[in-house]
Amino acid sequence: MQTSIMNKNFRRSDFIIKVLIYLSALISVLLLVGIIVYVLSKGLGMVNWSFLTSVTSALKGTVGILGNIVNTLYIIMITLLIVTPIGIGSAIYLNEYAKPGKLVRAIEFTTETLAGIPSILFGLFGMIFFGTVCRLGYSIMTGALTLSLMVLPLITRNTQEALKTVPDSYRNGSLGMGAAKWYMIRTVLLPSAMPGIITGIILAIGRIVGESAALLFTAGSGYLLPKTVVGYFSKLFESGGTLTIQLYLSMAKAEYEAAFGIAVVLLVIVLFINLLTKFLARKFDVTAKA
């Protein structure tokens, strides 16, 4: 009996593999739902306006994470200001200017190796080099410089892959019309690759928010807010613990309610980052609009 698209023989192996695929997807979803439900059940009661807008004080009897939120925002902004132009510029050079050869392979190998180094080693290097040699000590700036090294491969590789997805006809058409190479990159390639670039930047933000080991060695654990406007500028060179650092310290002190409250805030931030990634990727997808 001949088989066709409309009349296929039943294969048990295909059915088993299909069941395993659906089962794997279901397990992934259940793991995420389980973690979210568990963390929310333990920490949602701790999250209130006072918890989000105050700092922990024994004298006032308050428990809050506003100082840690501010420190996290500081580190995110400074890290992105440092690493975004370097990462995008490196990707443009590797993809558009550098000729394929040993140099390009060496740079790509170095970038991939950096991405695989454990974060604790970055923290050790940052503490010794930025903290001791550069005399920045335990500070937000030391933490931001260290995280810049960590997320640089992420932005570089995402930007490079995004540029590779742009059709060569875009390049040839622009150059054929007399456009300079940099003008073509700035007005044609970068807008076309923007969804991938934005995705890389937001994923980098996610890693910055979730990092703890490297920051424990470099940024310290300070959580107090500056008392003056000038203090917000000098705070860059002072100790500043992020949300993940405070979560670790709360667990170490057996302050479980506060720890789970911070975990709820981190979960909300991570979910927001993922939703923002999808939204911006669709918004800047010029090929889909076309």
C-alpha cells in the first residue's frame, strides 16, 4: 500500500517523540508557574508602599528596600552607558569592516570565552583591579565597571547576529546609490537590526539586575539614601548594595519575610523586562512593518 501526505502509516516512534516534546514544554511552564506561585505566596504580604519607599532603620522600626532599588538603577544606567557604545561598535567593526581572518576569529573567540567565565571570577578581578589598583574601593562605580566586562559579550554577539540577518541587498543597494559606508550603516543597517540590538541590551539589563556574586566583591552592601542632592553624585563612589545583594544578606540573617519580599520585586522586574523585550522588538521591527 502506497503512502501519501493524506494517508501516512502510523509510527509509534514519532508519537512517542511528540509526547516527549509536549511533556518537556509542559514541565518548563509548570516550573515557571511553580516558582512564581511559591515566591508570591511567601513574599507578597511583605510588599507594600512602606517596603518600597523606605530604608531599613532600627530607630524608626522600618524595613525597606528603596536604597537598594536606587543602587540597582545606578548600576544599570552606568553599566549601559559604558558597555552599549563599545559593544555595538565592536559588532559593527567585526561584521562590516574587519576582513575574515585570524584577527576576527581571535576576537570572536575572546568574546565567547568572556561570556563563559564564572561571575565570581569577574568579581575577584574587579575587586583587585578597579577596587584596589584604581583605588575605587567598594563602590557602585567598581560594580558597574565589573559588570561592563560581564555583559559586553552579550551585547556584542547579539548586535553582530542582528547585523548578519540584514540582507546583503540592503548594503549593495545603498552603496550602489552612492551612499558612504558609515551613512549606509547608520541609516540602513542599524535601523533594520534594531530589534536584535534592543533585545541584547534588555537581556543585559536582566543579567545586571540578577547578578550578585560579582557585586558582592565590588559594590558592597550599603543601602542608605543620600541626604543631599550632591550626595546622589558622590554616591557613585560609595558602597551600594543592589536588590540581589540585599536578598542574600536578608537570607543570611534569617530575615525570610524581607528576603521573599525582595524576591517578589525581582520577579516583577524580570517579567517586566521580558515583556518590554517583546514589545520593543515588535515596535522596531522595520521588516515586519514593511
